[in-house]
Amino acid sequence: MAIKYIPEPFRIKMVEPIKMLTREEREQRIKAAKYNVFNLAGQDVYIDLLTDSGTNAMSDQMWAGIMRGDEAYAGSSSYYKLLEAGKDIFGYGFIQPVHQGRAAEKVLFGTMLQQGKVAISNMFFDTTRAHVELCGARAVDCVVEEAKDPVKRAPFKGNMDVEKMEKLILEYGAENVGLIVVTITNNSAGGQPVSVQNIRDVSAVCRKFNIPLNIDAARYAENAYFVKQREAEFKDASIKEIIRAMFDCADMFTMSAKKDTVVNMGGLIGVKNADSPLILPIKARCISYEGFTTYGGLAGRDLEALAIGLYEGLEEDYLKYRIGQMEYLAARLDDAGIAYQAPVGGHGVFIDAKAMFPQIPYYEFPGQVLAVELYKEAGIRSCDIGSYMLGNDPDTREQLQADFEFTRLAIPRRVYTQSHFDIMAEALIAIKARAHEIKRGYKIVWEPPILRHFQAELAAIEE
């Protein structure tokens, strides 16, 4: 079939050279890295799809903003520009900059969660789950069932299972549920969108039980684009109007601004009510962990770029191109019979590694197997979104089995062209052709107690 690639809505003004190592060199590098892609040197990677977080290409306007950044320790003009942009887009009374998303989680969650508490989400991503557990609380996932079937196509596979969520609240006791989190888009479920109606339904349950609702807003603009395409109520709404509809449902948000605001560093906390009692402890924890409230761990130049990026990430031509890249790669995979979380998500293509390697059990990490094979095949760095990333039960320390065994190809914004996407597809096609020859996966020979996938060391299991 003919596959259309959406042309870039920009011109390229600067380039960064990259180099493909030989197959032998790549095999040496990944072995030396203990089969952990995080241990690879960036210069040894040809196409880097490890994450879309902070790996984006900023615009000429954002680089101009970098030069205008006000580096005053307190009350810089760049801070006030960011404050104005945040309040304008989200409609929240309080905006707190931090250096990235996990900092927002550390600052906010510590005010709301502690030992004995539970947090429920449509799906927690790795750092969010870790910050819940670091507070002594437990993270519980509650995504809709259709998300667990990669080949089943549904418009909003990132949705919360609201009926199940309410049952969980009753089971744990509302007084023990410290927080509900809606992640948009749902990263762990494959970058899948969440409908506005679903957020409204979650919000209604939260109000019923007096439980605060937080939006994990890393990819809020991509989610809004999907809503415009798939939710009839919003087909004629602007991206900004859809964002307001989503955020009106929540009490607060945490954001890694390294995704949809297209910057290399930054994060935000938002609280809807400017008089909320949460604001004082948020400021206190920010000063302790991040820096003074008006810079929040960021240089003035970063604040300035972030204020610009908040608006650039909302442009519909850009979002059409952004989602179009995923659809192009997905269409090539459809032609090759390669399974992925379908329909394709917003920030990446999540390959179904369980379908690619049915002979490899979850405790030998098929998602990691495919990540290693992609690097060997074409110098592509990706990452496991499966049992390897999920880790061990925080109480029993036994390996957990994930609902999915994905290998995520996270696409940096405004970085790669059609030729790079063709290399991605060809590498996956080549691996699929020899997938039956790979009989065993990997075992962990060393791991830290939390967020192990960043640092763990693995060894290949010999037959």
C-alpha cells in the first residue's frame, strides 16, 4: 500500500553529525554495557529512540529566548513570562516551575502521600510509580481492559476504568486513597489517549469521595490532538480549548515539560485554586529540593524557552506532523505484519515484543531482548516497557509480570526524517525474519532497589 509521510512544517537550520558503527562494534558496545541500553554512550547510537524526554529540537524563537533569559535569582522577568503562559493555557491559579517531571512528583506527592496510602492511576509510568513508593504509599494501575490487547483498535485505550477505580476506592477505603492520577497520554499503555469524557467521569468519582485528582500532563498537547480527531464533542474545538476542558476536571497537575513543550529541560506543577492549602508546602519543598520558587531549579534561559515552547507545542500543523510520523511507521509495520499497540500512540510506537518472541517468558524480558536486537541490527536505541521496567513487588521483591511486553520507540520532536523512519522499519522487519532463532532472553545479575532499569546489569541466558 502507498504510505504517506507528513512533510515537516519547518526548515532545518542546523545539523548534528551521527555515525553508524559496524555490527561487530555494536555487539561489543552492548555487551560492555551489560545489555542495558542506558549504559551505552550517546555517540555509539545512530538513531536514539530511548526517550522523547528532553531530546527535542528547539525552534529559532526558543533559541532566541535562551539569549533573552533573565538570570535573576528571585523574580526574574523570564519567570513571570512562564507564569503568564501557564495560567493562560491551563487556567490554574498557581504555577510552580521545577527542573523536570520527576521533580514535580517529588515536590507534590510528598505533601499528599505517606505510609498506608494508595494512589490509583490509569497507568503509572516508572518515575511516577517510584515517587509514590518513595513516599511509602502503593501505586495501583486501573487502565481499561481494551488497552491490554495490543491488536484491538479503540479510540481511547488510555482511559481509566472508572467502574474498577470506584471499586478500588471502596476496597481500600476512600480515606486511604491519597491521590488519583490521570496520565495523558497514557505512556505505559503505549502513548494512548484519554478522552475528555473519561477525565470528567474520573473527576466526578473523585468529588464523590473527596479525593484529589492530579493530571500527569507530560503529553497533554498530543492528547488534545487525539481528542480533536476522535471525540465528536471537540471536532471543531481548538487545541487550547480542549486543554482547558481536560484541566478543568482536575485539582492539580504535574508535568515534565521535556515532552510536549519541546524543551530540553523543565517541568511544572499547577494547582487550580490559588488559595489552596497545598501551595505553601509546595513552595517550601521546592525551596528545599529545587531552589527558590521563581526559578525552581531552572536557569532563566530555560524558563524563557519553556514559556515559548508551551505555545509552540499547541500548533495544529506541528501536531498533525508529529502524530503523522507515528502513523507512517505504524503503516510500514502493518505491511510487514509486525504487531504494536494499535492504533499507534502519540509519542512513539510500542512494538509488541511478546508477539515477536512468544518463546521468551516475561521473566527473561522479551521487551529488553528486542531493544538489544534493534541496537545490534541498526544502532537504534529503544527501551523496554514491560516486566523488566516494572520491576519487583515492593513487599515480596518477586518479579512482577507486566500487562504488556513492549519495546518503545520514543520519537524525539523535530529531530528525525523519513529516511530514519525507514531504517527503523527495515530493522524491525529484519529482526522479525530471524526472531525464531532467538531462544532465550536475559537475566539480571545486579539491580538497585528502585527504578532498576536505569542501572541494572544483565547477562544473556545461554541455552
